[in-house]
Amino acid sequence: MGSKNTQPPHVGVPETNQAGFSTTVTDTTLSEALIVLRKRKLVLIIAVLLGLAYGIYKAESQPKLYEAYGRIQVRSGSSNEYRVSAATTYGGDPGTKLLSEIEIIKSDSLMLSVCREMDLANNADFLEQKSRPEPRATLEDGETRQDTVHRLQSNLHITIVAKTDIIRISYSSLNAKLSADIVNKVISDYVQRSYQVRYESSQRASVWLSGTLEGLKQEVEASQEQMMDMQRRLGILGFDPNHNQISASIDDLAKAAGGAKLARIIAEARYRVVSGMDPNTMEGTIELTPGTAPGELTQLRSQLAATKANYATMESSLGPNHPQSKALKATIDEYTKEIDAEQNRLIVQAKQFYVVAKANEDQTTAALETEKTDAYKLRDQLVEYTLRQREYEANRTLYDSLKSRLRTASVQSGLESLDVDVVDQALPPAEPVLRPQSTVIITALVFALLAGIVVAFLMESLDTGLRSIAEIESITELPSLAIIPRARRSSVDQAATLSTAQRNVGILTQPKSQFAEAFRSLRTSLLLSSTGQPPKFIVLTSATPSEGKTTAASNLAAILAQRDTRVLLIDGDLRRPNIHHRFGLNGKIGLTTVLTGATKLEETVQRVPEVPNLDILPSGPVPPFPTEMLSSGAMETILKRCGELYDYIVIDSPPILSVTDGVILARQADAVVLVVRHGKSSKHVVRRARDLLLRSGAAITGIVLNAVDLNSPEYYGYYGYSGYSYSSVDSDSWESQTAAEGDHTNAGETKR
């Protein structure tokens, strides 16, 4: 009997992965996209047929449109050199300018002007109607205006002729003359608008410049008057601020101060020398009077010397008392007094010269300092004068420039109309323009095919059914044990000669088919899923009913019995039993009668003649409490006994999400196989069933994808080796083993 661990046994997978298996979904590749398209080929076929029908209809019913065209040249104009500013020129990328002009041509204002002048709101040919609308439509109505302008814009085509500055304007309608008239009217209104807008722009510039010049002229006059006042106040001669009275006075005073200082130094030196020297040597040492020699003092000294000489002669000859001697004595005294008086006068004179020189120096220095103070004030005023002068020059320059531009604007306003030239006037076309029918049909087919591809991928994304084995492995994180193809039903004549077991168990009648090979693959996967020994108790279950778990259990039991092993197939679905119907057995006794003790296991087990080593334990009568019976101790005892008698026990259990019976049986098993039907089971249902089994502690071995259409794109060529020649025992027919059937039967009875 299987283990009852509270944690699920990790069967056939690494211990590090508790979920059992982990896979990574590969990125969508081109081959996978082709698989989706091949699977949804019906959608593509319908889309192509609809596109073909629509293309043929459009090709046959396309209207006969007459397309008239005209061409204009948009160039910079001869007035470019007279423009007021660079912003209005055609400088920069010419292509950008042409694109701007195209947007102007298609503007709502220009289109509305054309509609109003041609009364297109009441033109039956323009509206593609048989008669004019009644009552008469008016463009004052918002809806009418919007519809008319939009219709005109949608049928008007404007393009740039490559590598030129020529614009091509065309219009398509049901009337040839109307098409030409609309194109010519659009060109005419555009030329008129271009001239008018540029003329009004130049006029606005002229008016603005005139108003600006008046104010600017007053500013120039005011700044000039202020500058002249500053010149008069500063004493500036002409326009040279370096020639002024204060600067000249400072230069003169600086020279006078230097001369006064030098004179004072000389006078002071003379006075000090004269006042301190020997009076007898005074006349020979220094110039007493500036610019003159000391002649008078020298003369007095000479006369005194001569008189003294006479007196000495007289005194020696006549005696001192002689009247002549006395007279000479008096003369000598008089000369001495005059010399002393002259010496004192010279000293006083030197002092006076020094005092005068000192006073002159002081006054000159004071005047110089006063002039320097005035010069500092003048410097600040000169700065202000410079600013006034610059302001005046800037205003005068701006005034002269704007006055020149004003004259230019008056010339420019008359030359702007030369920017647009009409190259070709539109003429009524002789024949309508029709698109080639092949182009219309091919275009419709291409768009229909693209729409079909989008719908196919949309349906694929909205389809919750599990079809890809990689997707199922990603959802469940469980390994795939096998892919079971859809079984082929036997023909009516062949079914009449087959037994019930052969009709319901496909491997009995088609041992070399893809169906049988898939169950051999399942058997191999199960036997190799665990290390040490293969699982003995195998439970097959599903998330929901009708996923093919009973078919899978029956064929798996038959494949296991094909070996030299004894296999028991137990119908564990006590609510809706079906195993005994598949093999044509008696369902009145079975598992429920064994659990209740009404029959014994050896007496209840039924044999299948077509499969010698396979025994069947049907469900028996439907009990009132199947869950309690499956979870009872008697069930454990029966399973233990079965494990002693048989090599493998395959149990068919109820769906996991419908009842809890399958979870109970899964806990008793060594290997649990989750059967998923191709295209039926949804993602969240399968994931929910997987989670229930994991939480119950069941040993989930893997999943089996059942009822796969091998012709579907996902599995195209999956069993491409089916024609390979088998040489193993499993590939032999059941008839080849008839000789050994008796030995197997006797061995089975001995074991019982």
C-alpha cells in the first residue's frame, strides 16, 4: 500500500523542486506564430473570402472621378531685400516654408472663402447628389459649414513637386468642370490672400514705425538738449571734454605753486645765511639783493678805509687835536654809522623777501587745492555728460535706422505680390481617373488578411483551453508523462466481430497504432518516475469530468498487463462507475461489496479474456456514502491485500474538483497522474486541481495530455515515426501470446 505521508513524496523529480517540475515558457517564435495561424486557418480563409468579395465590389462600384490640377510657384520675391526684418524672409529650409504654405492653402479660412464664393453648400455635383438641397443651405449654419469645408478639404490634394518650389493642387469630383473651377478658385484666393496678408503686414509695420518714430524723435531732442546744457555748465569747448577752463587753471596753478615754493626756499636760505654771518664779510658772500650786487655797502667800506688812511696821516703829522684831524675823525664815525645801518637794512630786506616768498607759496598752494576740489567735482559731472552723450547717440542711431526702415516698408508693400506665380491653370479633364481593379482587390485582400491574422491571434489569446504541452507544463509546473492521441473508432463491420473490451480499449485492436505507442510511452514514464522501484499504486484522476481518465486507466492497465506482470484495475469512482461497462463485466459486485464484507476480494475480482494478466475490480453498487467508504480502514486493508497479490494496481478515481474521493485515493497512491483533455480544460481549473493534490500530500508524478488531434498544428509530425518497424515484445499482437495464456492463468490462480 502507498505511503501516507503528510508531505507529498517527490517522485521522479529532484528534491529541491517541491512542486514537482519547473519549466520556462519560451519566447514566441515565428514557428509558433505559424502554428497559431495554421490552427486558425478557418478564420483566415473567411477573412480572405470577405476581403475578396469586398474588393470586387469596390472595384466594380468605384465612382468615376474627374481630377483637375493646377500648379503654382512659391518663391522668395523681388522685395526680399526691402523686408522690415529677417523673420519675414524665406530664410532657412525651403521645404519647411513650402509645407507651411500648403497648410495655409488647406486652412479652414481659405476653404470657407472658396465654399462661400462658389456656393458649394448648394452645388449638387459637389455634394454628390442628384438635386440641390431644399431648403437652400447656408454656411452660417455650423454643421453645414463644417461638413462643406471638410468635404472640400478631403477631396483637395496638395503636393510638392520634388526638388522644386512648385506646389501641385488637384481636386477630384464627379464633374470635370467643377474640379477645374475649384482648383482655379483655390489658387486665386490663395494668391489674393498672400498679397493681402503681406500688404497689411507691411502697412501695420509702417503705422507702428511712424508712431514709434514720433516718440523716439522727442527722446533724441530731449537727450541732445540735456547734453548741450552739460557742455555749457562744464565749460567744454565743442564736443571735446578734455579742453575746459578748470583743467587749464590747474595746470597754471601747479606751475605757479612750484615756482613759489622754489622762491620761498631761496629767500629762506638767504635770510638764514645773512642773519648768521659776519657783517664784515657779508658783501662778499651772498647776493644781498636778488638780481643786483651789494655795491653801496662796498662803496661805503671803501670810503671808510680811505678816510681812516687820511686820518692816520693827519694824526701823525698834525696831531689828534688838529681841527683837520678832528674833522676826519667825525667823518670816520659817520661812515661807520652808515655801514651799520646798511648792514641792518640788508638783513631786514632778506627777511622781507623770505616772508613775501612764504606768503606767495601759501596762497598759490591754497588756490591749487581749491582748483583740485573743483576738478574732482568736474570729473563726476563728466561721467554724467558721457552717459548723456551715449544716450543721445543711441537714440539718434535708432531713430535713423527706423526712419530708413519706414521708407523700406513703403516700398515693400507694393512688391509682396510677386511671391506666388501661377504656373498652370486647371483645365477640365477629358477622362475620369479610375483605380486599377487589381489594385483595389489586392488592397482589400491584404487588409482582410491582416485583419484575419489579428482576429486569429486575438482568439488565441482569449482561448483559455490548454492545447500546448509547454503551456500545460508551465501552468502546472509538472512534467509531461505522455501525449495520448485521439482514438480512432472501429468501423461498423469490424465492431460487430469485436468484443466489448476490444471495442473500448484501443490498444487491443491496434497494438501498433500511435494510440498504443502513446500508452507505452506513459508506461515507461511511470516505471522510471521513481528511483529504487517502480510505483505499485497508480491513481489516474482529472480536474473535471469527461477528460478521459477512465479510458486512460483502462488502456494503461492493459499495457502494463502486456508484460509478465499481474495488474489489477480498480474502479474507484463509486458515484459514476464505468470500468465494468468498458470491459463488459458484471457490475453488481465490486469494491463496495468487498468494503462492506459481502464478498471477498478473490471472489469479486473479474478477469478479462482478451488481456490474460489483467484483473478488474469494478465499483459495485453505488453506496450512499462513498467518501466515508474510501477513507475507511477497510479500504486500506483491501489496498494492502491487493499490493500483495499484484505487481501494479491502477485506480480510476473521480474528478478532483467535483468530489473529494479522488484526493483520498491519491493519498493512498505511489504515483498520481493528472489527465488533462486537449482543448477542454482551462488554465485555472488545472491549476486548482494541482494545488488540491499538493496540499493533500499526494505524490503527483506528472500530467497526461489526452485526446490530442495529431493533425493540429501544435503536434504536426509528433508521431511521425509511427511507421517504424517494431521488434520488441510489446509490438507483437495478442494472438502471438496465446500459447502462453494457459501458463499465465495457472500462475494467477496459484497466487490467489
